Amino acid sequence: MKFSATLASARRVCLALTLLLVPTWLNAAPALVVELRVDGAIGPASADYLVRGLARAVDEGAQLVVISIDTPGGLDTSMRDIIKAILASPIPVASYVAPSGARAASAGTYILYASHIAAMAPGTNLGAATPVQIGGMPGSPSPKPEQPEASKESEPATQPDKQEQADKAEKAKKAEKASAPTDTLSKKQINDASAYIRGLAQMRGRNAEWAEQAVREAVSLSAAEALQLKVIDYLANDLAHLLEQLHGKRFTAAGVEVTLDTEGAVLVSHEPDWRTQLLAVITNPSVALLLMMFGVYGLFFEFSNPGTGVGGVLGGICLILALYSLQLLPVNYAGVALILLGIAFIAAEAFMPSFGVLGIGGIVAFCFGALILIDTDVPGFGIPLALILTLGLTSGLVIFVILSMALRARRRALVGGDTELLGSLVRIDAVAPDNLRGGWVQLQGEKWQVVSQVPLQAGQQVRVLGRKGLMLEVAAAEEAPPKGE
């Protein structure tokens, strides 16, 4: 009996220990969810931020990455870098167009299609994914030849009418031929973009027909319509609502099936760090233009006044940052050359005044270069015309000040050389013992030997009449003629 009681007690103790030592994974909190934000045009800064954010989420062991999107579009190269990172991510990525009033236009639509999960908040929209032609305005479709009136009417056309119709057809063919190169380039870009977004749609099982329509016809959809047409997967009021809908769902990321456990998951938001913020500033086309201008001006000022170092240091830093930002932006190098040429002309006006010819030419070259500097019409990557005009007017004001200073200096009387010596009053410091008509004076900080037609005395005031080599010709002050006679 005692043995049985002891055994029962041991069993109860083991059961209690088992209950106390339940594996911690049963009570462990779900893996965290990482949120990244894209607010504004998609460029090198946002691409760097998202690519590094996805890599960081993998290191932190996150189960899901949510990209909150509100963008008018962006650069094709930056968009493709982001999509490559999403497709290679071992963690499911959810693109969420939020808050209400946000949009995922152009490049944002591609990113939405590439993500494992596509969601939108009510009152948002997506679409308008037609690529903007690089190097000029988008190619317009070729004008269609006007149909001859004879083909539209059943009555036979008269001979004059046939001639007129033939002329119209000939003109239409010429117009079509003239626009063919631009139209071909536009078609290539649209076909490439259509195939790209169609491939993404097929990979994620979304509406490929509408995706191609968004590229070819630049159409847009509201959030409710996008859900109805199976362009997106979820419609969520906020991020918490989205995570609630995703709980228990299965997704395949980089060939691995993942089941989400988002109920009670910890949400971590990674804001852009200093590196991303700096990159966003210097890759702004307007800032890049200002940095290049300040950099070149700083170096010119340093070369004109060597030794101070301030212009050289600041100019060098600004120029390096400008060159780095231009490397990341789609620039027209003819625009860069015109800007540098314009700045060189403006600086040359300061060193060798040409009465404004070089300066005005430099301003014109600078303005034209700034207008064509950024080789794309993507929203958010243009240079405002107001900034270009402001810089041009500022440079014009600098040239006006330089010319005014040069003209004032030209009218000013000379303050050095023989002209300044002639007519000066000075006292004799000493008389030569062997020649009473010679002596020495102190004039303009230098000691001069003087000679006179009459004997001189120490302390006598004399006036300088002329200069012969290193000797001054003087006369007694009362006998000397007035200066200029």
C-alpha cells in the first residue's frame, strides 16, 4: 500500500512538472511583421531603402513585410530593382496602397502586381502604367490615312474628287512615314512593359488582361473595382484590418510555403535612415543642379583667390555629390555639357570682362542645359522652370555687379606707379656730402635718391617733377609747377 501511494505521488509530481515545463514555443508570440513606407516618387533613394529593408526583415526573422505605398510613379530602373528584391524575398511581401486618398500609379502598379499580397484601402486607386518615353515626349500614334470619300460613299467619285483623295492619301502616308521612328520606339517600350506586367500578373494569379490595358491605355481603377476585377487580393480599412484578414493564409515566397500567423503579431515600422534621407535629397534633380552649380563656382572662386581654402573645399564636396547624384539619375549629358559651358562662360566674364557677351551667353547655355538635363518626364523628377529662371536671373545679377565694378574701377584715378609719384610733396632726409644737389627722401614706404637743379638742404620740402630710372627729379616746393602742368 505504501509503495502504491508513493508511486501515485510520484506520478502527480511528474504531471505537475510536465505542465510547468510545457515547451515555450506553445506560448511564444507570433513572428513580427515589418512595415516599410514609400511616400512620393520612386527613385534611387526609395529603391535603396526598400531593398535594404527587405534584407533587414530577413535578418530579424520577420514573417511578413508590408510596403505601404503612395506614389505617382518613378524611374524604371529603380522600380525594377525593387521588384527583383520582392521576387527574391524568402518572406511574403504585401503591398498596401494606403491611407485613403493614396495611389499606386505607374511604377506603383508594377510593384503591386509583383508582391505576394496586393491590398488597397478604400478611396485609393492604381493604374496609369504606360511607360514614359526616355529622351523626349511620348511617341504619338501615327496619323491614320484619311479614307477616300469614295470608300465611304456608294456613289462613284468624279475625276477631280479622285485627284483630291489621292493627294490626301499621299499626305497621310508622308505624315505616317515621318512619325514612324518615334512610334516604333514607343511601341517597343509599351510592348516590353506589357510583357513585364503580364508576367508578374501570371506569376501571382492576378488579372493579366487589365494589367496590359493599364499599360497600353493608361487606365486606372478604384480600390473596390480592383478587388472586383481580381487586380488586388484584399480591401482593408487599415493595416490592422489587413493583418486580421491575412491570419492563417498560406503563400509561397522564393519556393517556400509560408503560413502567416498575424494574430497578435508585433508590428515594427522601419523608417528611412539618414543614408536614405541623404540619398533622397541629393538625387532630387533640383538639388543636383544646385550642387553642381555651387561646386563649379566654389572651385572658380578658389582658383581666383587661392589660399583661403573655403571655396575649394565646399566646391569640391558639392561637385562630388552632384556627380554622384547625376550618376543615379537619367540625365541628358548634352544638358550637363551646356550647364558646365554656361558656368565657364559666366566665370570667364569675371576674369576677362567682355562687356557682358560671355556672361549673357553663359546664362543662355546654362538655362537650356538645365531644361534638358533630366532625360525623363516621370512625375517628381523634373526641374521646375521657376528654379531655372531664378538661377539664370541670379547669374545675370552677378554679371551686372561685376560689370559695374569694372566700369567704376576704369574711371577711378590711378593709385600707383609713376603717376602717383609725380607731384608728391616730400621732405629731404639727407643731402649727399659730395653733391649738394642730390639727396635722399622717404616716399610711399621706399627710400629714393633725388636730384635737383639747385642745392638742397636737409628738412627742405620738395615736389617730385619726374623719374629717371631709380632717381627722382625734384624742385623746391615753392618753385615747382602745379601737378599736371
